[in-house]
Amino acid sequence: MNIKIHPKRNLHVLPNIAGFVGGDAIAGILATKIYEKNDLHLLIDVGTNSQVVFGCRDDIFACSTASGPAFEGAHIRQGMRAATGAISSIKINKGVSFETIDDAKPRGICGSGIIDAIAEMLRVGIIGTAGEMIDAHPRVTEYGFVIVCKDETASGKEDIAITQQDIREVQKAKAAIQTGWRIMMNKLGVVERDIKKIIIAGTFGSFINPASARTIGMLPEVELSTVTFVGNTAGSGARMTLKSQEERSKADEIARKVRYIELAGEEDFQIEYINALSMPHANLDYYPQVANSIKAPVSQVLLKKD
């Protein structure tokens, strides 16, 4: 494998669970010790293929959700990675306030900023339950909701805005993750209040505002105090197994114990996914003059717009 190590050394590969749930998921379960917990824990490793693990010592389910690259800034009109000048957090009150990475002039918007933007637009009524942008707000133009005017940006060439298509991309991404944990809740016969701890893993996951993620429906409706961020659990679990034969044995046991769910094969997948596209915290009273016009079922709006 062209790895320059001592010729007598071994190369260890963590076991696979199934499909797109591989050794990194095993490493995450090891690092967070979900397999030892008495209470229900939900682990979400956020990425293009987000891995969702749900359970406790008695029973653990795992699945992979095709959440796509929207949370990493891709497929977003002015999305970018979390680099200098990326808008990383947003608040909407009478105006729009934001923070950028390295306090530089804004160049675009990264994943955490996108989640904040959608959550704030829901909170103040710029977006309805179906994800429809309401044009009654003065910052909504033909291009979308303006976060930063062009003369305040690094390029000075165009406004940085959230478009209707950007909202759709976020809807699909968050719906994929939500569908994963909802189907696993159904399997275990539990409700959201039964979840005692939510663990967000992954490099990008560390930058998410949990309140915003809950507002858009990406996370269950639980107290924010139950949400914790653990960073790169794949790396942590790999180091644990590198140093300990006992941990490697545990990895094999976990791989045999975890029950894999192929989401697309589940009978209730489509209805759960369609329901998850809805935005749960839209403030329809903020602009009462247009509130009644956006109460169509989400499926009707998506068919009409997409």
C-alpha cells in the first residue's frame, strides 16, 4: 500500500457495518461510547453522506443519509468553504448582522452561516412552512434575500444573498438527516423527548449553531443542553484502536451488534422525507398580509416551484 512503516508492522482496518456506514461510524461509536450508555443517544456525523447512529447499550441502529454538500457550501449560489471571508453566523432583527471568518470582508457564505440564515429567515417570517420566500420583506429582491450589499463585500461586484434555490438545497439536506433519525425513532418506538443526548460529530459539525439546526428541523425538538459537539470522532476512534487491541475487539463486537437501516428500502421512507421537507418554525404571523398565501402543503409548493 506504499505506506512507509516497519516491514513487520500491521495495518488495521476498522470493520464495516453496511453500505455507506463504514469504519468511520464504528470509530464514532467507540469514541462516544454509545454502546455503553443506558439512555438513548443520537450521534450525527455531518457531511455529504451524513451518518446517523441512534440507540444505547441495548440496541443501536445506524444509517447513512444522502444529505448532499449544501452544509459544506456547495450547490449554494454564493456558498464557500469555511475560509477567510466566509459568513459564518447571521442574526436578523431590524437589519442583518453577521460574522465572518477572520473578521475579513465577506466573500461568500459557509455552511454554518447558511443554517443560521435559513433559521433566522424562518424566525422573522421571511420563509413559510413550505420554504417559500415571502417577498414582503424589503431585503427580498428578485435574486433572493440580501445578507450583504455589494459595496460591503470583498469583491464589490454583487450582493451576497440567499436564493430560493439555496433554501431548497438546505431543505433537502436537513430532510435527509431528519428522515434518518425519525425512522430510527419509529424502529425503537420512542419519541423526541426520550433522547437524552445528541452528539454532533465531524469537522463541519463543530461550527453549527444548535439552536439554528433545531429551528430548521435538522435536530429533534429537545433542550439545547442535551446537544454536545465532539469534533472528528472518526480520527479519535482510529487512534483508540491503533493503541489498543481491546478497542479493536470492541470494534468487531460493535459491527456485529449495530443494526443497519437502508433508508430507501423502508416502507415509510418517502412519506417521512416529504414531511421532513417542511419548515417547522416558520413565523406566519410576522407578515399577516401574506401568511394565508403560503399555507399550501409542502408537496404542492415543491411541485409548483421545482
